[in-house]
Amino acid sequence: MEWYMFSPMISRIRVGQKASTPGFSRILIRRPEGLYWSGGSQSGKVVEIRDYLFSDIWTIYEDEECEPWIGLREQMEPREQDMIINQYEDLTKNE
């Protein structure tokens, strides 16, 4: 099991995966539309990036709640990669 600080976790989590803090006190899921809280009083709400999240450590995993979005991963990831490459190429052309 790998543990991440918040920023690296954001760069590693894939569509359909969850991330939790130790003891599952905070759980979020990455859906195609973004990051959402999973469980607790904030369940289903968009994750707002706040200072306190940066001091947490997170692990990434999948469970049965993730299954509906895992199929979309293969469709989304090549498109995301293309967007990143295009942004980089645009940036380097303008230098």
C-alpha cells in the first residue's frame, strides 16, 4: 500500500478510484466530473481543496462503489493525455 500527500495523490488517482486517509476519516472518489466526497455528511459533494487536506496522507484503492466509472477510464485517459501534450506543445511553441 502506497501513501501520498494530497498533491501527489491528486496526480495519481484515476477515474473510478477512491482515496482515503488513515482510519477512513476522509474518503473521496474521482469521477469523470471531478473529485467527490464518499461517505459521511459531505457524501456526494464536490471536494473543495482546503488547507487542512494538504496535511493528510492518502492511499488510493478501488471497491464496488468505483465500478461504474472504471469502464470510462480507458476512454478518458487517452483524451486527458492528449490535452496535456497539446498544452505542453503550445507552451513550447510560444517560447
